[in-house]
Amino acid sequence: GQIIVDSIPKDLEIEKKQMVSSMLVNILMILQISLFIVAILLTILSIIKAIIS
């Protein structure tokens, strides 16, 4: 009986770790995309400034 009881929390811990890691990966992806968008916007702004001046 103890073997079953011991194995359940370990499985839950593994699932939690997987959930946390997937969340972190999603956050990093979102950050990369937002940084990419910011870089594009800054490039566009610099081009506009160059055209105006």
C-alpha cells in the first residue's frame, strides 16, 4: 500500500514541474516576440527620423 501512496506525490511533482517549465517557455517566447516588435518599431522610427532630417 505504501508504494502507491509514495508514487502519487512524485507524479504530481513531475506534472507541476512540467507545467512550470512550459509556462516559463511561453513567457520567454512572448518576451522574444515583444522585443522583436520593439526592435522593428525603433527601426521604423529611425528611418522616419532620417527621412524628416
